[in-house]
Amino acid sequence: MKTKFSRCFLCVFFTLAAFNTVNAQTKNKNSIDAKITSIIKKLTLEEKIGLLHANGVFTTAGVKRLGIPEMVTDDGPLGVREDVKEGWGSTGLTTDSATFFPNGSALAATWNPELAYRYGHDMGEEARARKKTVMLAPAFNICRTPLCGRTYEYYSEDPFLNARLAVQSVKGIQSQHVAACVKHYAVNNQEIERGRVSVDVDERALREIYLPAFKAAITEGNAWTIMSAYNKLRGQYCSENTYLLQTILKGEWKFKGTVISDWGGTHSTIDAANNGLDIEMGSRPPYDSYYFANALLADVKSGKVSMKVIDEKVRRALWVTYQTGLSENQPAGNINTSAHSKTVYDIASESIVLLKNDKHLLPLNTSSIKSIAVIGDNATRTFHLGGFGAGVKARYEITALAGLKNRLGDKIAINYAQGYSGEYKPEGRKAAKDTAKKPDPEAMIAEAVAAAKKSDVAVLFIGGNREYESEGRDRKDLSLPFDEQKLVDAVTAVNANTIVVVVGGAPYDINKIKENNSTIVWSWYNGSENGNALADVLTGKINPSGKMPFTFPASLKDSPAHALNAYPGENLQVTYKEGILVGYRWFDTKKIEPLYCFGYGLSYTDFKYSGLYTNKKSYVAADYITANIKVKNTGKYAGKETVQLYISKSNSVVERAEKELKAFKKVKIAAGETVNVSLKIPVKDLAYYNVTTSKWTVEPGKYKLLAGTSSRDINETGTITVQ
Ligand code: BGC
């Protein structure tokens, strides 16, 4: 009786509370809308225009007399970048250091949306502490080609994984009343000619592959701003693309915030203004000569752009300002805290992917090992800055060597050798006059070999770096740079206990290493705590749980865009001939063996899957499929496993990929323990985009469920029917 009463009482209480919250929200919304309307009435046309274009590298003007602050943006996504002055030079401040967060593909390799939220939350706190109101992050264009220079900044080749992480990153950032600016909308999948190339992509691929994470970031994550991409879609610049901005973003997705151009990515006044761009940003003065400055003023005065259009943009800009600056109880922020370091450490340690451990050299047996050769430029290199584009002036960054020293103390002798020089000058960039004597590559290898010879174990840190992978250019091929293979071969020849740690943000050709070496670890540009996390994975304090967020092709020509000769395009036109078959969708459907498949990653323990069953056998479109599966940790270490659930539809009326990821869950399982993992898929997520009706359509019939530890290690299957 008592229970019933309290339950009933609680019901009423919560219903009332919910009603009050909704009521308060509606009131608040109405009052903000009313305030904005009243501000718009008070603004002069010049003041309105001032809100719509840059007045500095990262700012737009406010209106002092009405208490409207400037909009202060900043990059993202690696953390809050250092302050720059006109011309992008450093301001030389000593107060603009920040936490360096792991790169996008590292975050994606965690397959952990909770970590994406913490990433956003902590970066949001840092943005507030640095008085930024818009973070130009997260960035999550689809990895169409592994060569794209910004693959390291982005998340994945899979739209579902992409969307789950994007939503949480956005929510995290905005929890601090800092606007997320999701970028780059849309189809900015290569850096070659990014400012001029036009992408021709079919409607299904656009809807099913390239837009889902943007849609989710807007409709679920409620992102307040979005950045239009540099490139064109179907012949029209993204910054003035009616279809992307008006029809889809502001129409279908009901976006309320502002569309901000990429820096210098605006190409017209009237078209951009009328087709949906709200704010023009750029890199250099004179700001008055921007398309959305004096030219826009003149076009409004002459009636070519209506006041209604301007007021709508101003309303949007003020709305964002209300979320970030004008409303009460704004958090003060926090920067470089130990909590932020912990987040970075957690992301880094969950992102590292164990690719091969055939001899069980890992985790290192620190009680019997007396000496370790630590070899490679990447053992001592930092990654918070480098290349073209956004970096972070990290307050600190632990290198791999420093991490190992921290963790091993003086118990184990460390013999360091640089092994190769990671200095990189992109083609066309004039090398600074450098009179310093260049290190001799042969001598460096000889030194590394000597270190490896006298050590029980050799750990090689090779791969790319932030100069080699960069915004503004694509890599030419997948080969390992800096003659690293030669170093690997030489060291492996003299020390059978060689562990290769490859650091990079994108796939590389590591065929030979996979063939010849017993032990391979993949790591990333892993933030301020990089070295500590790496050392903890190598020594077994952390059991690796990272899974590849993209396919490693065995050969570049196996990748869809390259197999079809559809990259980087001709005459500034690139056609996405592979359509929906991006990433593993292509490899699986065409039965091409990759080097490492999507979702791949080992652990120091083993997991056994059993007993997949669904809550029902037959579903209607409004249902949710609940798939349950038992996962047992059969090894001797506790570990985390990401259960991946794919669906497959045979005999479909449309072309389908062999399988598509529809759910995943990361769980922690103690040694010997069995857990029940429950995964939910809304039946509507089985839909394909029907180009005839322009609607998402769930096709009736049988679907196969495939649960596995990677896209190619499927352990349990089941079948369901959709009516
Ligand atoms: C990049 C953006 C970045 C902007 C401002 C552009 O080159 O594409 O991602 O936010 O610069 O730094």
C-alpha cells in the first residue's frame, strides 16, 4: 500500500515537475524570442551587418550600446588553440595554454560516446575560461579516402559511429554554454583543391553516408552553429548552397542557429545571403571589404537583399549569443585541470589499438625485463602543434619516452635512439635556410641497431606526425614516411623481441610490418597524456580496447575512391562513383580482403560471444529491436570489449552494402566474468533513402543481425522479420 502510495505520489510529483520544466522552458524561449525581437528593432542596419561578418581573425562585432558581446570563436578540435593576432602570428601571451585533447580518429577508436561527451564538456570548460563563445569543433567529415590530410581530425568512415560521437561531443561542449560549430558541412572529404572542387554525389550516398552525423548533431545534439565547407556540392559552393543550407539544414532539420562560413570560404554576397549563409568569417583584413560587410550593406540598401533576410540572420546570431553569452548563470570555466588531464588520459588509453600480439610480448613483463631500447623520432616528438591548421599550445605533453620513464622509473634501463628524422617539408614550401648539419640516416639506423642489440626488448615508435598529416594537403600515398621500414627491418633483425608502435591519425601501409613483425600497436596524436597512456598499455596497467574507426586497405587501389579512379577528380570535379559503398561497405560487398578491417582491435584477454537473441522475431516500423548477447571474458585480464552489431539485408529492392553498423556498446568485463549486453536498434534505422519518394523507407522482409568483435569477426548471428 505504502509503495503504491509513494509511487503514485512520485508520479504526480514528476509529472508536475516535468510540466513546470516544460513550462519554464517555453516561457524562457518566448522571453528570449521577445527580447531578440526588441533588440532587432533597436539595431541600425550597420550594427546588424556588423554581427554578420568577421571583424578580427576569430571574432564578429558586438553592439556595445545594447550590451551585445562580440562572438568569439576559436579552433578546435584538438583543444582551445592559442590566441593569434592579425596575420595569424602568435600573440605571445603566457596565459593561452590549454589541454591538448586526442585527435578525432583517436576519439573514434575508443568507440565510447561517454568519452566524447567528456571531451566536449572539458573543452567547453576550457573555452569558457579563455572567454571563447564558439568552439570550431567537432569536425567529422567522412573518411572517404585514407589520403585526406584531415583524416586525423575527423572520426570515421562509418556514419553511425560518426553520429553517435558527434552528438555527444556537441552536447558536452554546449553543456558549458559554448556553442559547438560542427564542421565542415558538407562533403569536404579531400584537401586537394578543397577551395574549388565540386563534389557530385548521388542522393542516397549523400543522405546515408555523408549527412547522418550532421543531421544527428543538429537534431539530437542541438548544435547551435555549423560551418559550411570550402568545396562545392553539385556545382554550388557549400557556403551558398540552397539545397544544403535552406532545404535540408534549415528546412528539414529545422536548424535554429547560425551557419558560419569556413575561413575565406564565402564567394558572393547576394547568393550567399539569400541561400542561407549567416556569418562570413575570413582570415585577413580589410574586413569592410568582405562580401557580408560593405557589399551586403549596399545590396540591402538597393533592395537586392531584403531586410527580412538580414533580420533572420541577426535573429539567429543573437539567439546563439543568448545561449552563450547573454543569459544568466554562465559557468566561469576551468582550464588545464587535473580532471581534464584525466579525460585526456582516459580517451588516449581507450583509443590505442592492439593490432598484433602473436608472441605475447605484450604486456611487457616488467619483472623480468632489464633493459628496453626505445627507438624512433615519434618517441620524443610532440603532436600538439604542427602542419597547417589548428593546434594547441599545450600546457604539457608527455611524449612516449617520457611516459615510459615515468612508469618504469629506474627499474629498467632505457636505451634511446632517434632512429630517423621526422622533419618534413611539404612540396612547394620553401625550406628555411638551414645550416645545421643534417643527421646521417645510416648512422641513425646503426645507433638504433646498437641500442636494440644490447636491450632485452626494442620498442619502435614510428608513423606519421603533425607535419606529415595536415590540413590543406592530402598524402600522396599510404607509405610510411622517413624510410621507417628500413629502420624497422634493421632493428627487428637484431632483436626478436621488437614491438612496433605506429603513431598516426589515418591508415598507412604497414603490410610488411604485419607480415614480418610479431607485435604491433597503433597509437594516435593522443593529447597531453599521450606517453602515460601508451606506457600503461605497454606495461599492462591498461588493457587495450581501441578498435579501428576505418578500414586499412592492403593497397590504396583497393579503396573505393581509388579503385574507381574517382579521386581527386578532374577539372575540379570529383564524382563519388562508389555511391554508398564507402569504407567497409565497399570491402565487404566486393569481397576485398583489407589489411585491417573496420572495428578491428585486440585485447590482452579473449572474449567469447554466445546466445544472441532478440526480444521479438517480427517487428513493425515503429518498434525497437532489442538484441541480447552474452559475452564472456575467457582470459586472465579484465578488459573492455566493444560489441558491434551489424545488419544485412539480402534480396533487397535496392543496392545494399553487405553489412552496416547499427549499434555498438562498450562494456567492461572482469576476468572469467560473463555479461549480458543489450543493444537497441529502432526499426526505422533499417531504412534506406528512397530517391524516388525522397523518403526514408523501411523495406519489409528478413534482416540478418551480425554481432561481432569487428566488422569481419562475426561471432553470433540471428534473423528478424520486418512486416
Ligand atoms: C579550417 C577550419 C578552421 C578555420 C579557422 C580553416 O582553414 O578549414 O576547420 O576552423 O580554418 O581556423
